[in-house]
Amino acid sequence: MKTTAQTQFGDFQTPIDLACQVTQFLIANGVSPTAVIEPTCGVGNFLVASIRTFGGGIPYHGFDINPEHIDIARDALAGQEGGCYELTCENFYDKDRTAFFRSLPEGLLIVGNPPWVTNATLGSIRSDNLPKKCNFQGHRGFAAKTGRANFDISEWMLIKLLESLRGRQATLAMLCKTATARRVLRHAWNHGFDVGEASLHGMDAKQSFGVSVDACLFVAHTGGEGHRQTAHAYADFRFTDPVATFGVYRDELIADIDLFRSVEDIDGVAYRKWRSGVKHDAAKVMEFKPDGNAWVNGFGERHCLESTCLFPLLKSSDLANDRLQPSKYVLLTQRQVTDDTSCIGLNAPRTWRYLLTHGDALDRRRSSIYARRPRFAVFGVGPYTFSPWKVAISGLYKTPVFRVIGSVNGVPIVLDDTCYFIPCETREEAVFFCSMLNSDIAKTFIRSLVFFDAKRPITIDVLKRIDLKKLAARMNLGAKAASYLTDVVFEAGQQPFLTFEK
Ligand SMILES: C[S@@+](CC[C@H](N)C(=O)[O-])C[C@H]1O[C@@H](n2cnc3c(N)ncnc32)[C@H](O)[C@@H]1O
């Protein structure tokens, strides 16, 4: 079990064997440092591994916020032959690293494993182990609220390290989450840091740290000639057979640039608007299984509710496993986000009483999206939620599969907020789009853009880039597609393509 202190400081000490594998990998690939720095050195395994690998003729500098770690590191280094080292108990956020790096010769190696903790986790345990400006990526409003502004503090540290290395010849080699490494590189590329060759090398975080996350050794060289905007991802600590080359291509971060180039002709605008499913939370209150004339909620309570607000529900796992006959129903209190929920008292009085009885649980829903909205409100509802047909995909699974979703006894099936869909008016239309989206070319396009280690790999941002007109043309289905894609009435509103077409 992790202690609060361990959580707060993202404290996962690197096993010495893994630290040695990293330093051996670096020396085997030409890294021959003039000095080694471990910015959050913990008990010092990376410093020990570095001295063993690079020898005693160069200085070694270790820093950590935890004085006990520094004491242990000091003992560990004292046992190494010849190393000239300096260990300092210091908070990462307090250091002027630019000046420090300038005081050292060119050819530095910055190695280690920065803390594995997100700002959200730190917020939840009221820790102040955070940089002063947390929202450094500049997310505002909804993005900040919905977690796009959530980041690993290692992301912030790695960016600061690369920033301080501008104009300095150095190698940064750090263990971190794969998503963190990518975000750091994207930041570096977008902000013109002088990062040259960079690579990600997969590792087994479960085996080394007991955590199930996609992690890697992130290596980046700075201060060399020529900046790049691509990096290779490898399965392990080798430079053979890259799994993918990702990078910035026409201002966008692309997961596999070569794959993308093979299908980029279908990159375009969203002729149909992609929608998310509904968000309701408090699933035990809002979800039911039908039982004769009654409805059984997640607490096992039977209630005789009007069917007015109950809709068959499918979730990501249902879509992914082709379970398209809903076994659950969801209580939707609104047809649009602006609806006044108290009308339910008139139209469906038993449902209203049920909501009042379970009001406490619903009032406790934590997401700030419910704040200043009618009591019992849901989120992500609109006319599209109730379209009779949909082409839907789960945002959570690694295999992109689109499904045709219809209705049950005339009641439209709705999806939860882990799914995305295009609303359709007829089955024929949904089947048509579904077959196009399940084509090899569309799936290749998605695979080229999507980082499958992300928690929610498939996003609306990816889906809306599939240009259905161009896809149809490539599949010789242009004429049929035109009949559906000129019909903007069903999708009236502020569609992105209208802006693009302007
Ligand atoms: C993931 S551990 C890795 C330790 C060491 N680098 C290794 O590879 O074994 C992260 C380390 O960061 C240290 N740390 C956390 N927050 C820090 C901060 N604000 N300043 C300096 N060190 C910090 C922790 O004490 C911990 O030793």
C-alpha cells in the first residue's frame, strides 16, 4: 500500500537493475557525459548505476526533496569507487537550473525518474508539491474542468529541464509515462525548444514499479544541429524496428506519420457532427433493469416509474463486445440541457417522487458540470441523443469498431458518455456510414492518429477529421454519400465544417 507521502512525492524508486539497464543502453548508444545530474534522485540508484557505467572521472549531482532519501543515497554512493558526487536536499521548484547547467561543461546527462503523480491527485490530498503555475499548458474553462488540464508533475519537470537546456549540448534520459513523454515533446516542438533526436523506449512499469501504466524511457538530445519535429517509438531499450514515428505534421501531433501519409487524403472536415453520449453519474440511482412492469435500480429497489424518461442504454463495453440489445435503461431528466427538470413533476409524477427520494445522492454528484444547472440535470443531451438511429464507437477501446444502434420498441437507444456517435434518421443511413467507417482505410486513418495507450484513445477530435465525402469518393460511394451529406437540416447548428467551408 502506498503511503500519503509516497503519493504526494510520486515516490517510486527505480530498481538498481533497471537503472543499470538504462545507463548501459545510453553508453552503448554513444552517450559519454561530462557530468551526470539526477534532478529528483531519491535513494540514488540512477547515480550509482551512472558511476558504475560512466566511471569516476566526472562529477555527479543528485537532488531530492526528501532528506531521508538523500542520506540513503549518500551511503549508497560512498560505496562506489572514485565517484566525485554532490547530493543536495532541495525542492525542484526552487532551483535556478539554467544557471546551474551553465556552470557545468557541455555534454551533460540528465538522467532519472521524476515523480509519478498528477496535479489532480495532489489536489485531492491537499499537497502543495506543485509548481506555482499549475495550468501551464494554458487550458482554460471547460478543458481545465474536464481534466484536459490534468497533468503529471513529471511533465512540468521535464519541460522545465528541456527549457533550461536551451542552447546546451545535453542528453535527457528519463523514465516516465509514455503519454507524459509525448506531451513534453509536443510542448518542446510547439515552443521551439532546441530538441534534436528524441526517442521513446517501452518498458514494463508493472514489473518494475507495480503500476499498470504505459511507461517508457524518454531520451532527448538538445543543443545539436538541426531541430526535429518527430520521434521514434520503440518497444524496448533498443534502436531496432520502431513501432511508430510520431510527431508534429502540419501543426498536429500524429501517432504514426508514415501510416498517416498513406491515408491522409481522407483527412478533412466533419460533414456530420460527432456527438458524445450522455453523462448522468450516480449510476445506481439513474440506471435500471426492467422487471415486469417495474424498474430495479442499482440498489436493488423496485420502482413503478412512468416510461416517459427511461431510455435503453448502451455503454462502451457493450459496443466493444457487440452486445447491442440493451439490458439497462437510464433515466434522462432532460431532452436538452436547458430544460427545466421540475416539469417531470407534471408529466411523470412517480418519476419525480423517485428523484426527490434519491435527491441526496444526485446532489452529491461531484462533477462541476452540474453546478448552476437545474436539480437532477444530466449532461450531453440534445435532439441528437434521441435520434432513432446512430453510428457509434467506444472512446475507450484499442480496436476501433463502429456499430449501428437503433431503438427498442420505438424508444431510441442512448449511449453513455464514453461513446461517440453520428445521429442518423434511418437504418439505411446508419448502415451506410457504419460500413464506410469500418473500412480498412478509415480504420488505418484512426490508427495513424490515435495514441492507444491514452485512457480514452478515440476522441471527437480524431473522428471529426474523417472526411466522409472524401472517404466515400475513395470507396466509389460518392453518389450515395452525397444524398446523406448534403442534408444539413438534421444537423443544423454551429458545425465546424461550416466554419471551414467559409
Ligand atoms: C519516482 S521517484 C524516483 C526517484 C529516483 N529518481 C529513482 O529513479 O529511483 C521520484 C522522486 O522525486 C522526489 N521528489 C518529489 N517531489 C520533489 C520535488 N518537488 N523536488 C525534488 N524532489 C522531489 C521524491 O522524493 C522521489 O524520490
